[in-house]
Amino acid sequence: LGNNFDVLDDLTKSLFMNDNFDAIVEGFSSEPDETGRQKYFSDKWSTKWTAIDGMQGYFSRIAEEMIDVEKLKDSDSELVAQVAVAYERYMALLLEKNAVDFEHLQVFFYQLLKNTTEGQQVLNAVKYVMVDEYQDTNFVQEQLVLTLASATNNICVVGDEDQSLYRFRGATVRNILEFPSRVPNCHQIILDTNYRSHEKIVKAYDDYMKSHTWVDKDGHRFRFDKTILADPEGKFSDYPAVIRISGASKADEAGRLADFIKHLLDHGIVKDASQVA
């Protein structure tokens, strides 16, 4: 990358792929049918924009997981091999146009830290690393964080595996669950008091989470063992803080919910429907 490179967000990345579509998918489109429509990548996507959207997902995952593209190109899956070649073309075009997307900005920085004198200078200058919402990190972000802290091993992460929301962006809850085993002499502090919510809400949540088995067939856990408590000094009003609405079907349940909201509005309990969470 040269000076003043462009960083592409989701929209500009889609436009970039649209502008360079033919170069990226060359050889991976079917012959047009009688209506003139083509399909792309072993007939996986039937329109140009669905192909762009689908490729974005694959390209992001390849970058975020730092997957060996040469191995993907040797895959027995024709689709995987084709996507790997398209990814290489996309990367070459990014550099040719002096642009980078967010996923590769992370990869390039990681490579800079690991493989350059300037990167080592950065690492030597970092004394402490602290990361919030660690449950929402993906593989390359975890590698960045651990590398940044490698000179001193002074690292603190905060997170809640119950609030892992970004799996669609490649985040993995395993990063926080396995953090104690990846960092020597890790000291773990459990923050198990909820100061925000009504005690009945906290208990209902805790009971619900404990009603599930958080272990897969291979014995991997997806949740720390914990009990969440309400503020022991809190004063909680006596009202139905937790209710459940259910129905015989989705439509029936939606109708009952609408009736409940209307009841709250009609009786002045709430002023508008946006107050009903």
C-alpha cells in the first residue's frame, strides 16, 4: 500500500467489487440461459449482486481466520477452489488500486507487527493492553491483541460470553473461554453482580441460562460456570418485571403481543409503543 490509501467500508467494498466484477469472476460464470441470466461459482449464485454479497462473506472469513489460500485452491470442492482464486484476484486489485478493506487492514497490521523492524518498535512501546467486549473478537483480532501484549504480557480483557453477538462477523466465543489457557498466570475475576436490572429479571435470566447444557458432543464448553446475582443492596419495586406471552402459532403469539401493547397504551402505562422493549 502507498500513502493515502483508501479504506473501504461495506458499501464502498461492494461498489469496488461491482466495478471489478468481470476480473474477479473470470472463468467462474455459466453460459447465459435463454433469458440471458448467468450463474456464478458452480451455479451457487444466480445474480451479480448475490455473487458480490456471497463473495464478501467468504473473503472476509478467509482474511479474519488467516486461512492459507493455497490450501483452499487445492480443495476438492470446486466452489472453494474457485472462491480462493477469486480472493487472490480481489487482493491483487485492492493493492493495484491502493485500497484496503477493514478485514485486511487488521491482517496487514498483524503482519507488520510480526515481520518488520517498525512492528517490533511498536511492540516495545506497548506496556499494557486492555480490551473490552472480548467475546466479540475474531481470530485475527485475538492474534493482534496477544501480539501487542507479547513484550510485557500485561494484558487484561473484559467480556461476557453470554453476550456474544457478532458470530456473523467471524467472532468466536472461544476467544474469551480459552483466554485463561492462552495467557500464562492468568488471574480471573468474575463480575457476577448485575446492578442494572430488577432482581426478578436477573433471576429469570440466570434460571434460563442454567436450564441449558453448554457443552457440545466433544466436551467443549460454551459458557463459564457462574451464577448472576442482583444488586444485594438494591431496592426493587414489586411489579411483574418478567412476563411471558405465547400462542398456538406465530400469528397467534404476535396478535397476543399486539393486544398486550394496546392494553398498556390504553391504560396509560406507557405513552408510546417504543417504550415496550
